[in-house]
Amino acid sequence: MAGHNALVRKFKQFNGSPPAHTRGRPDDRERSVKLFAEVQKIYRECSPAAAKEMCRLALEAEDERVRSVCAGMVMDRAWGRPKEYDPNAETPKKAPPFDPKLYTTDELRQMQAVMKMIAVRQGLIPPEDEAVELAVQESRGE
């Protein structure tokens, strides 16, 4: 790692573009790319140690602000950033409207029988025997 700081200083001098007195030279772009690749290689080699240090700081730093920031960075890098809340994503999907034209008369009668059976079982309507008796009583005025 000797010369690491000198290399970084050289790279920072370019700051994305070469100095004015060297612009237009064909090797400027090439030199900049080589420097960037070399700096990136150094950072990648150090990244495991940096990750360990970040974890250590997240758990052991004296300053609670440092712990907080490091813990957030560790979580983001380990699990990814949390997704933004989208209230539309949680709304239940709307059922398509019922269109009786899509069914035959027999199929509609079967559906009616099933719906009636469900309503009776759930106690929403009385069983058919009682319903007939209630209808007769109501027609007689009892």
C-alpha cells in the first residue's frame, strides 16, 4: 500500500478531466482510466477490512451518532435499502363485475342454489322448510 496517498492525489488532480494545459493530448484519457482502475483496485482490496471496521464501529463506537450512522450503512449494504411505502400496492384488487350474460341459464340456477345454501348455513336466511312456513303464515296474516 506504499504510495497509496500519492496515487490518490494524482487521481484527484484530474477531478474527472485533465488540467487545462494538458487537454487535447491523446494519452490524457488513457492515463486517467489507468489511474481510476488502479485506485479502484486498491479500494476493492481494502473493502473487506473496511466492512469489518464499519461493523466494529456500528457495535463499539463511543459516540452514539457514529454507531447509528455505521449501523444504517451496514444494514443497507447487507440487506439493501428499505423499499418506499406504496399505499396503492396494499389495496385489495377489485373483483371484476359479475356479468350474467357469460353464463347459461342452468349455470345461473346452479349458482343461485349454491348462494342459497351458503346463506342458509350462515344463518342469513332460514332453512327452506321454515321459509315456506313463514311465507304461508305471512300470507294468512298470522
